[in-house]
Amino acid sequence: MLLELAIVFPVLILLISGIVQFGFILNAKIAVNSAAYEASRAATLSGDPFSAALSAASNYAGGNLPGWDLSSRLKVNVQAPDGTPGSEVKVEVIYSVPVFFSKIAPFSNWQNAYTDVRGVSVMRIEEKE
């Protein structure tokens, strides 16, 4: 009985840890997709698309990734060539999620112990009234 537990327990812990890791990555993916959408939407309605997109993405990610360090791991790229109606605004939100298994051999290609999750949204600037 103890021998079977000793053989199965490490595999079980690895399996549970993998499920938790997947949950963190899935949560981050949903948050960055939504943050990119909200940022591009805010940029299309604002007179200053660039700053509106940065603010909206940071606010949304800050509210939906609680307790995670956003200062160094969250990146927002905004491409808004001009503010004329009909031009496109592209917002890309990138968040680096910590990887639990970065030191285990099959996963050692993550040298910095993080994996990037991206969300992209493109919208056209609307005409202001």
C-alpha cells in the first residue's frame, strides 16, 4: 500500500499542479482578450485614442488579474496612426504568466520562468458628434 502511494503521489501532484497552471494561463488569456477589446473600444470613442487605450487596458487588467504584478509583466501596444474617423486602432495586450515547471527538463525552454499571453483587438475610430 505504501509503495503504491509512493509511486502514484508524485504523478498526482504533478497532474494537479498542471491543472492549476492551465487555470492561471486560461484566466490570463481571457483577461488580456477582454482588456484589448475594452482598450480598443475606449480608443475609438476618445479624442486621444492612445492614452485612452493605455488607461482602459491597465484598468481592466488590474481589475481582472487581482494580486498579480502588473507593473513589469503587463505590456500594452497601441497603434493609432491618427484620430480621423474610419482609421483603425489596434491594441495588443501582453501579460507574462509565471510558469511553475520552468526547471523541469521537458519545460526548460522557458528560461525566464514566464510565458506570454497575448490579446489583440482592432476597431475603427467612430465619428464624434
